[in-house]
Amino acid sequence: MECVTMDARAIATVYAINCSDDIGSAEINFLEQQGYQIQLLSTIESLLREINVEEPGCVFVCTKQNEVLIYQLIREFKKRKIPQEIVLIAEHVGIKQAVEVVREGAYTVVELPCSKIILLNTVQETIAKSARKLAKRIELLELTRKFQSLTDDEFEVLEALVKGEGNKQMAHQLDVSSRTIDRRKRALFDKINVDSLADLLLSYIRWSQVDKTVESQ
């Protein structure tokens, strides 16, 4: 089980959509008593307006019969690359429906009534997972910033290093001196903040595999 501290609870939000006295309200009230920040919303549109994609959290979707709601929300989260995990809270969920919802992209399905331990575990796991997503996104954005800071000359040296070329070959192909190649390599290593060629190449591989849509977020 993931451990969520009080500090984590203070910066994470549990968004609850479509929860009412009929379904979900007791569970949401319990989470609030445990120190979680709760934000109640009635529609997908209001959730998409209010959700903070730069903080960890999760989304509880409470529903009895409205299966369309959960699928609409999953599609919107995928399209907008929202890091928070979606949890369906429902009564009398069939195995087929639960499997389908998770396959589509929800984190899990909580069938009511459920134990407080299951509820807490689910919240802790989803908050921890969204925090890992955010940390990875920040890391990749920083990596992108570093590579985009390279000059054209430095990037030419980077591409040559990726191809396995040595200083003499680079100097000949770029029509510059070996000293110039050394200077560009030092600048390249400094900007990417690495100490070895192996680390530079690993960083380049990770950056080249980044979904370019992340860069603009």
C-alpha cells in the first residue's frame, strides 16, 4: 500500500463528480474527515474547468446507471493528458462492466458498500500514481528545455556523437578545428548537465522518445 502523509493530503485533491446522498456521499465525507481536500462537482464540464493538472489527486465518479458519464470522462482525460486517476464508485457493478471500465482507462472500480480500508487504499494509490506522473512530466519538460537551449553548432556536435563520430571526423565534416569541437562539446555537456558521453546519450534517447505534445503543456 502506498503511504500518503498529511503533507501529501494537503496538496492533493479528491474531485468527486455526481456524488449525492443516494450514492458516494458517505464515502466522500469519510475521506474529508481523514484530512483529504474534497471538491464536489456536478458535471464533466465543471470538473474540466476546475481540475488542477499540476497537483496530484484523483477523481471519484459516482454513478448508479449513467455508464456514459465515466466513458466520456475517460475520453476527455486521455485527450487532455490529465494526470489524475479516475475511480468509478457504483452499486452492483458487474464483472464485465468493471473490466471494461478499467480497460478503457479508469484506475479501478469501487463497488458499494465498501470497507474504509479499501477506500483509503484506493485514494492513496491513485494520488501516489498521479504524483509519479507529474514528477515524470516535470523531468521530461526540463530535459526538453535543456536540449532546446543548444545552439545549432552544439546540436551538430550532438548528432555526430550520437552517430559515434570522433573529434577528428567531426572537425573535418564541420570544417572547424578540433579545439572548436572540444569547446562545443564542453558547452553541450554543461547545458545537458552530464559528465560522461554515456549519460549524454542516455539523456538524448530519453528526450527523443518524449511525446512532443508534452513539450507544449
